[in-house]
Amino acid sequence: MGFQRSKEFLDTVLSYVKFPFDKEDIRMELQEHIWDKIDYYTQQGLTYYEAEEKAIKDMGDPKEIGIQLNKEHHPLIGWLYLASKVLVILFVIINIFMTVPVIVDLGYSIFDDKLIREIPKEDIVYKIDVNERVQIDDRVINFKNVVYDKNGTLHISYYYYDKKLWGSGWSLGTIGIITDDKGSKHYRGSSHTTGGIVSKGMVSVENFRKDAKTLIIEYDRYNRYYKLEIPLKSGENIE
Amino acid sequence: MKIDKGLIGGSTTLLILSLLKERDMYGYEIIRELEMRSDNTFKFKEGTLYPVLHKLENEGYIISYRNKGSTGKERKYYQITSKGEKQLIEERKQWNIFSTSVNKVIGGESHGFSTL
């Protein structure tokens, strides 16, 4: 009963508006206008039915209004606007993921690396907390610990991840060339990594010099470069 | 005398921006205000206001937001932007030139009123 005429009027107007996402807003706005006008007429003593009739008549031709509104709510502009909104949301999400490194670093600095924990405690000669971060493109590598064991093997543990969710996906082939301050180069060493959003890895270099004071990790590939110098405990600290 | 015409075209931008310069209003308020100030000379097909408002919004002269007014009912309010204020100055200038010119032609009534 109530608002039936209003509904007809609004349906006619909106039948000319092509962009679906603006329809409800338009309907609401025009509906509120009609309600206000009905209130105005009923306060002047008209019955509800009369008031609604007059209010609708005052609105004008629904077809003309609909056609004019459609011009201002053009599908193309509408879709472009919607697309821009989606882009904004994506941008926000990307930015949230940009902060992932901070969260990851926090989380990982609390717990020891699992790979390192697999080395028997009694074998460890010394352990150094490194926590050095390097970045190649969007790939972040955090060198976590260095452990020297009694067999003369130096274990370097690290984890890495992409700053972007849809990261390049390339696996980290190598963390670089491992040398020491005495000039010994260690091209080879066993390494193993575990996957996930954050990949963990450990490189173990056998026959690492006991007296080396500095561990040097140098990466120079595909025009990407970093060099890390990690002070070691040597000499009197050993055994 | 009532000038019953659609709100599309003419001096409507000037009228709407002038009202919104004073305060934020929703559509129904704008219609009432226009009627009142023109002593009911401007009697519009009220629905035709909305395509004009939406056009002004698309052009960046006004922005809209939903809010509860003094009546406690939620309505869609329109607010003039700085771009709209600049446009208002421009429209006023043009209107002055226009009305002065018309008055000169029709016999120099300084307070003449154009129905165009």
C-alpha cells in the first residue's frame, strides 16, 4: 500500500540508469526526497495518499530524470572509478606486505634457527648471532647465526623471503662466495634449504680456518652485489 | 509568476553553488531554499535537481556525504569544494555581464530580472 507510487516512480527512473553499482544510492536519495515532500504535504493537512500523489508529481518526469542521471553515471566512468578503487585497495595490500619483513624479522629473531639446533651442542665451539640483512631486488636474506664446530666446519644459517607476495619465485642459488680474512676461498660447502613463505637455509663450509678472524660473504651476480664481513671468535676463544 | 522549467542548463550551477557556499545541504533543502528565496518564482521539477547535482559532483565542484541533520534523519549532503568556489566566482562574473547586457538592451532597468 504505502509508497507504492513512490516505488513505481523510482523503478522507472532507475530503469534508465545502466551502471548497477550506483543504483541503490540514487534510489535512496530520490526516495528520501519524496519522503520529505510527503511529510511536507501531510503537515499541511493532506492525506497520505494525496501527499504521495503530489510529491511524485512534483518530482517531474521519471523517464527524463532517469536519462539525465544515466549520463552522469555512465558505465565507462563507473567502471573506471570502480577499477581505481580496486587499485587503491591493492596498493594498500601491497603496502601491508611491505611491512612483512619487519614482522618476519621480529618473529625469527626470537627463535633460534631449527637447522642450527640440529647441530649437537657438544660439537659447537662457538656461536655468533649475526642478524645481518641484505637485499637483492625484492629478496631479503637475513643471516642469522654462524656456528663453528669442533670438526672445523663453519655453519652459516640464514632465512630469506620475498618482500612482495607474488615474488619472483627464483630460488636462492647461492648466498655468495665465502672467504675469510686469511684469503681462503670456499666455493663448496653443503647447503640445504627448507621452503615456505620464509625459506630457511644453512651453508656448511668444511675445513674453515680456525684462526680466521673475519668471515666474508660476497655476492656478485647479475649486477647484484653485497658484501658482508662477520667478525669471528678465533684464537684463544677456541678450546 | 512561476517559471516552470527543468533544472538542466541555464543558471542552475550558479544558483546551486551559491547556496552550497553558505552551508552544506541535501537535495530537498536546496529545492526548498530556491523556492523560498525566489518567492516561489523558481518552481522546479524537483527530481531534475539530482542529475545536476551529480554532474557538479562529477566535475569536482561539490562532494557528497551522508549525515544525520538537525532532523535526526540521515540524508545525502552536498558540500562545495575549492574548485567549486572558483567556479562560482567565474559563474557570478558571467552572470553579471549577461544580466547587465540584457538590461541595456531592454531599456536600462538597473534591477531588471531576466527570466532566461
